[in-house]
Amino acid sequence: MKKSIIGPIVSVFVLVLVIAILSGLTFLFVAQLKTNAMDTSDKATFTVTNESSAWLNNSGYTLDRANEPSFASVSITLIQNGSDGKTVTSGNYSISAAGVLTNASAVVWTNVNVTYTYSAIASDARTAYESINDTEAAGATITTYLSLIFLAVIFGAILTLVLRIILPYINLGKNMGGF
């Protein structure tokens, strides 16, 4: 009795499919955990004094702390021209909720110092959020390899089918005087 080659191939497909589903569910769980950590963590108000090397022009300047977790409620306290220390009045700039400082006048300041306050996740809760974020990023790199593994399994299955099933029929045809 001839042993079938299809059984192990189907088993490998099912194994890869189960791994892909479990990893997808894991990343959904981690994403929800990250959202919960951000939403439920204590918020604190922070002050940045004289953030230097900023500018006020048409392109906009993104505040250094704008990428912190749950960055919100930004408020400019003071902007001073870096060269002469003169205050830039509030009508000469605007600030977006995302922390982008944009010039609202015809004067261009190439070097200003910005003092501002904002709220974000408190320092003690930030470590947990950043750990979850790192876990999510590490998992994303692993999932890129799952598609390569799946393609390798498909290629292996096709190659196995060709070598085990189709080639014997071709050789049978040659032995019978065909092909």
C-alpha cells in the first residue's frame, strides 16, 4: 500500500494557519492593552522651559515633547527671540493640538526659545505604556516573517507534489513508449 504525501502537507498548512491566527489575536490583545494603558493611566502636567533651536516660519515647528504618550492640552507660556531675547506676542503664532507651532505673521524668526505646558501620561505610568509599545513593535517584526514562512510551506508543498505525484506519471509514460 502506497503512503500518501498529502497528509503531512495539510498538517503543515494547518499548523501555519493556527500560528498566524494566534499571533493575530495576540496583537489585537496587545493593541487593546496599550489603549487601556493610555486611557486609564494618570495624567500629569509638565512644563518645558526655553526649548531652544525652535523657529517660527510657514513650515511649522513641532515641539520636542509632542510625541509623548497622550500629549494634549498644550499651552504656550512664552516665546522669546533667541538673538535679542524679545518676546514674540501671541498674535504672531498659533499652536495646534498636535504641538505644531506655526507663524501667523510676516516676520520670520529662525531661532526662538519656547516655554510651554502640556499634559501627558504621568511618569510612573509611562514605563508600562512604553513596555507595551515595545512589545507591539517587536511582534510586528515577527509577523512579517509569517508570510515568508507561509510562502515557503506553499512552495514546499507544490514541489513535493510535483516530485512525488506528477514525476512518476511522466516516467511511467516514458516507460510505455510515450512522451
